[in-house]
Amino acid sequence: MLEEIYEETKDHMEKSIEALKRDYKTLRTGKVNTNILEGISIDYYGTPTPLNQVGSVTATDATTIVVNPWEKNLLSDVERAIQNANIGVNPNNDGDVIKLFFPPMTVEQRQESAKQAKGMTDNAKVAIRNVRKHSNDKVKNLHKDKEITDDENKKALDEIQKITDSYVTKADDTLKAKEQEILTV
């Protein structure tokens, strides 16, 4: 019973780390990343469709992303969706493809990105601690219902704390790596 709680705790905390890594992909680093366009959808024959499903999205160099819709009649829709997403650059439509030119990041922009990464990490840590609380409540209920002894209760709570500490450390390590990537010119 306790093993199930431990496994469930690890599983949920791992999902928090994965969500954190997905959030990091939306941040701008020194090199442009096509993931900055990930949340953008266009109206494709009445259905909201992600940008990468209506054309190819590629980073041609460190500061340029090219969006090449498979149907040329979608160019204006794609351009409008990118403008509405407010990602910090204006799309350039040359009649064939849409190019996004990102200026090199300033020191202030890098620091702001690092600050956003820290905020995302803090949110992930809160999620991890919420998982800990939920797991602790389960253990306490088992103890209250006399399904486990006092010793088992204490050991279980200690084990959940160890799991929590390891995932908080993992979140901090992920942040350090991301900050280094953002702040490296």
C-alpha cells in the first residue's frame, strides 16, 4: 500500500519536472527555437490547428525562423496568428514563406528570460510540494484508520520527504542548466 503511494508520488513529481521542461521551451535563449511558436494555432477550415501541422517550421540560423505553409492560401492566416501571439517580432511575408527575424538578445532580455525561468521553476516546486502534501494526507489517513503503525507512518512520511527533496533538487538542477543556456552569449 505504501509502495503504491511512493510510486504515485514519484510519477506525479516526474510529471511536474516534464511540465517545467515544456515551459522552458517557450523561453527565448541566445539561439532561436521553433518551440516559441508552439502555442500558436490558426483557423484551418474551421478547426484550430497548431502551426507546425499546416506547414514546416524551421530555424535557419541563430536568429531566423522560417514558416513555410503547405498551402499558400494560408500565408495571411499564419501571419495574422503570429502577430496576434505577440512573440516579440513581426512576421515578414514574402509571398512564399513567412520569416521571423529575432534580434540578438540584450543583457536585459537574457536576465528577464532567466527571471522567467526561475518563476517557472518556483511553480514546479509548488506543484511538487502539493504532490507531497497529497501523499502525506494519504499516509495520515491510513494511520488514522489503523491500517499502518506509528513507526510505519513516520517512515512513510520520511520517505515521501526524501522523494520530494530529490525532485526539488532535480528542478533546481534543471534551472541551473537553463540559466546557463540563457545567459551564455
